[in-house]
Amino acid sequence: MNFDDTPQEAAFRETARKWIAANAPKEFEAELSKSSLGRIRLAKHDMVEVGKAWQKKKAEGGWACLHWPKEYGGRGATPIERVIWQQEEGVYGKLTQPFQIGEGMCGPTVMAWGSEDAKRRYLPKLASGEEIWCQLFSEPSAGSDVAGLRTRAEKKGDNWVVNGQKIWTSGAHYSDYGLLIARTDPNVPKHKGLTMFFLDMKSPGVEVRPIRQANGMQEFNEVYFTDVVIPDSQRLGAVGEGWSVSLTTLMNERMSIGARLATGVPEMFEFCSNLMLEDGLAIDDPAVRSKLASWAVKSSGLKYTSYRAISALSKGERPGPENSIGKLVSGMMLQDIATYAMDLQGGAGVLTGSDEETVHGQFQQMLLSSPSMRIAGGTDEILRNIIAERVLGLPGDIRVDKDVPYNKIPTKGR
């Protein structure tokens, strides 16, 4: 591995750094720096509106969706240049949260499977932040088994009529478009009867119901479809090939989440360096130091595993399973660190507020939001199966319904 920038990469980094210094919304820097993990918000401004303004400025400067072709709103940059940009963008990258699903998952899927007209119509507006996209995959009855979904799409003339429900859809309440996978043929095995579409989230029959999370945020939603009409021109891939299309989305989702997920290690070190226990600073306690050392080792492993992926990108190679491993380990670490911080705080762990109480609320929010990080983009169990089967070469799970027509699979409430 080579961790140093090439001369070309160093020049790109310097250009990016200068542009950010001249254009970043510095009035939000302090607030973004203090935003706790799992609860990113601005006290007096709407995150989506501020994010749109930053995304638009980046697009005008040629810094949005860097790796996309220029004709679709990107810069035609290399993958490593995209990584460099994310490193230099720093805390301002938090403002791109509303666009991460569109940029990291929906956009690449449309680019791979959409018509040329669709690409030129939707991708530039997605890149500039003018239109926000969400991903409509998960369902209450399917869980991590995406192919077990029940939402139906029936062909009527040149349109499809959709009925069903999705859940845990991030950002659906402020999204303009959504990527939807639905069942179009229940008479074939579940993976073969699916078709992918994209739809206008303001279409008649679409109802979005926000889900209030334990940390007080409303990032996730339930979405209901009642006789929603989608033109066939908004189908991605062939009828019945939705599973193949969805793999493009899922692959990009896990890479996107794995690359950006924080662990809370720096925050924990700072916290323990200032927290007074009964017999002195927490960081001087042998038990605390042992915990911190363990997390430091894991954090270092994640860092250099990520560098391995970056090095591969720099050479034009395709990274291996690094991001699946990173997402799996990071999600568990985030929850473990937040739990331990709350234990150290004792009764003070329930506090949330400003000034000296901020750090208490920070770990509280981390703990309340951490379970979602072990579900989003594939549960721990799913990722372990992927690593076991595709990396270690272990036998796959036994799937008794693999070749059974969907409508013959025993289930309740179908």
C-alpha cells in the first residue's frame, strides 16, 4: 500500500482545499463540529435547506458527485479524487446528508439501468441538490430479506399500478423521487418476480408517515402506496429483473455507509481525558485505559483497511470486501462506545443540553441511534454471511424457499 498522494493527487487536494476555504459556509463550522454522532442538526436553520445551498454551490464549482460523468452533473474525477474531496470537505460533509442516498445509491442505479433520456433529465438535478431521492426497499414483513417483499405492481396499458407499504425509508418526507422495487410476478421464485422503478414522491396515492426515533429525530418513514400510477418509461431494467438491478443499489449502499460511518473513538478519548471519577481522571483508570486501547486498535485496523481500499482505487483496481468489514465493525463499536460512556457517566448520562452538558447528551444520542447503524445497509447477520460466503468461502445458508414460487411460500397474512 502507498499512503502518499501522487503529484497529481496532491495538486487536486490543494485545489480542493483552496476552493473549500473560499466557499464553505463557515458560519456553520462550529455547530457542525459539535453535532453529536447520530443527531446532526442546526439550532436555527433547516439542515435540508442549508444542505441544498451547499450542494448547489458545489455543483456550480464542479465539486458535486465528482466521480460522475460531466454530462450527468459530475466532474469525471477518479475514485481516489472523490476520497480526497471527502477528506478535505471535513465537517461540511455533514451538510450533504440529505443527498447521500441519491448520490451514493439511487444515482448509480439510474446511471447503470436508466435510459439516456432519464439520465440526462434526473441525474444533473440530483447532483446539484435540486431534487432529493430516497430508496424504497425495506418492508415490515420482509425484514432483511429484500426479495420477500409484498408491494405489488400490476401492468395496465403503458403504466404500472402500485399498492403496498415500505418502511425505514430515510428522507422520504423531504424527497422528490424514490427508487422502488416491487413484485410484478408472484408465480415465480421470489428473486425472479421483482421489477425496479423510480417514481415521483408527490404522485397521487403516495403517503409518507414519519417515524419518531428514540433520539427525537424523524429521519425514517413509513411509505404507503394506494393505486399509485408509474409510467413504464420509469422502469429500470427488464420486467422481472429487479433483483439484478437492486444489487447495484445494495452494493453502492454498503460501500457508501461503510466509508462514512463514524465510531466515536476520538470523542471517547476526549471525554475520558476530562471526566473526573471518584479516584481521578477516567483516562488514568486502568480499566478505562484497557477499553480505550482495545478501541484504538480496532480504529487503527479500520483506518488502514480503508487505506487499503483507497490504495486499490488509486491504482484503478476494484476494492475487495473492505467496506462490508468496515461497516460491520464500525456499527458495533459505535454502540459499545456509547454504552460504556453512559456507564461512566452514571446518572448524568440522562442529561442533554448545552455547555458542559453537551458531551452527556452526545453519548446519549449516540446510544439511541446506534442500533439503526447495525441495520441500515444490511444487518450484522447479513454482512457476516456475505463475508463468510464471499471472502472465507464457507458454505452458504440453507434457503428452503430458493426455487419455490413466491405465492407458494407458507406465510401469515399474505
